[in-house]
Amino acid sequence: MTTTPEADHTDGHEHIHRFLLLGKKKLFFYHLALYNPQSGHDYQAVFTFTIKDNGELRDMYLKDLAQHENERVYYSLRCPHHFELPELRKGKTFKVHLERVVVDKAGKRTFQQMTTGETTVECKKEDVLSFRKLGDLPYPEYLTYLIFGEGDEIHLAHQLAARPNWDEAVTITPSKAIPPETLKKVPTLVIDAIQDAHGKLEESPLKKGQQYQGKIKGNGDTADFTVGRQGWWNHTSLNN
């Protein structure tokens, strides 16, 4: 197994993109962003991709996830070949490796390559669910996430507003179904019981197993949910 040092993730000039894998029933992909505009990674984006390998990568991911479900272990697709992220908005085919991202007690991440050969991934225009360049969004008053997913498997990604900040992805279980047409728009979910930190945090304000309520777009329908597995956390290299 190949182990990739964390420094590669912050090496902006190489433009080596990573996308988190979120979900079990339907996979969603979340771009790992960096605020530095010189990095080529200063975009918060959510995708659905088609992995062209007859399900082999998906099966490897799900089997490994089952073994590490209760650990600080995340999963990403690493793109070893250079391209500019906005190219995905026009549709693109690219190559990836599956990685296991292991976080130790000190919070240091190690990226462990799981696949040997490169896997082909297709991104169609309609696979780009949300795409925003960082740098022009002020801190919100209350804790704000992007919400996306399908059925009873819903994901939240902390909205990357002003810098410094923290990046987080977490899977939640809603108490009632959220309309698919709402989720496809990847709206914000505002938790007005918790004020935004207006800075970076070292641990999530959402605690696993606890229940919260959010409002779609801050003033729309309410969504009650229970917090499940954390799929990503970064308050360090994000802000460099």
C-alpha cells in the first residue's frame, strides 16, 4: 500500500485534486478545498460521478468502511494528473486512485493509496451539483452547512465562508424525508440554535448521536436530524 504524506494535499502548484466519498447506497463526492487562491483548490463543490470499473472501487470502499466505521478514517479519490477544477463544469473524464485517509490522535492525516491501477471516472455536466469559488462570502450569523444526499442518507458540508474556517463533512439521518428536488439544489441548512464561530474550530460543533434542527436556506422548511459518521475534518491546511 502506498502512503502519501499530508504535504502532497497542500502542494497547490501540482493541482492534485481529492474528492471525498460520502454515502453507502448512493455515492456523493465532495472536493477537498483550500482557501489559498494560488493552490487551484479554492472551490467548494459537490458532485455525483460515474466510476467506470464495474463496481470494483465502490466494493473496495464499502468493505473497508465497514471495518473502520467507528474510527477517524475517511476516503477520497485522488487525481494524479493535472487539470483545473472548473473543467468539470463542462464535463470531463479523468483518472483516480482510491485512498484511505487515517487520522491519528494528534490530528495528523495519512493518505494511504488502496488501488494499484488507475480507475476512470466520468463527470457529466449534470453531476456538478454545487460549485463555488471561495473568497467572497462573509461569516454567517449562525452555523451553516450545505445539505445534499438521497433518501435517508443525507450529508452536510460546512459552508466555507470567510477565512479562517474549518471544513467538515458529516452524514445525518433526518427525522422525515427531505424532498429530492430540494436536495438536488444543495441548499444551505442553518442551525440557528448555534452561532457561527467566525473562525476555525478544532472539533465539530455537531456531536455524533445528538439531535439538531436546521432551516433550509435559513428561512424555509425545518429539518430535524440526528448526527452520524463524520466523513471529513480540516482546520489546518485548509487555511494555509
